Amino acid sequence: MEWIIVLVILAAILVYLVVTALNQKRFLKTLSEEEFRAGYRKAQLIDVREPDEFKKGHILGARNIPLTQMKQRKMEIRPDKPVYLYCESGMRSARAAQFLRKNKYTDLSHLRGGFKKWTGKVKSS
């Protein structure tokens, strides 16, 4: 009997993850490094990592608006311009995109694999 409950819970989690991923694909473009590099200079480039991570190294031209501060600082991001997001691996940037989408931002993209996969120019403080 207990294993049935565990299976039902696991199935519910799996369904939730699949639905979330499919919904996310409708509003968030996941870009390869080449695609990201081709468009980020025409967009608002936002690093959603924490300030200490940003200081260790970030994509040249990026602004640091950590996911933990996104709610308070969203007015720093223009809703009428493309927004390119990245974090260390892609998880936080996807969450930031979900938040921005709920706040009427429409042109949202993020870097596949995040900063750890970036091979382009980097600036450190």
C-alpha cells in the first residue's frame, strides 16, 4: 500500500515538471552560446546570480540583478526591450524569466547551460 502512495507522489512530481517545462518553452527562448552572443548586445543583459558570483566573473556588459532582488528591482528592466538572462547553470535564469513573464515582460531569452558554459569575453571585479 505504501509503495502505491510513493508511486502516486512520484507520478505527480513528474507531471508537474513536464507541464512546467512545456509551459516555459512557450515564453522563454533557450539560446545556445552562439545565438546568445549574436543577440545580447541588442538586449538587456541581466546576470541573476548573487553579487559575489558576479564579482568573480560575468559576461562583459551584463548588469547584476540577482534573482533574490528581482521583485524589488524589476523596474530597472524595460518591458519593451528584449531581456537576455543568465545564471550559473540556467535554473535561476528560468525562474527569473517566470517572474518577469508574470509581470508582463514578453521577449525573454536565457543562456543554455548558464555562465559555466560561456566561452566568450568575461570581466571580473
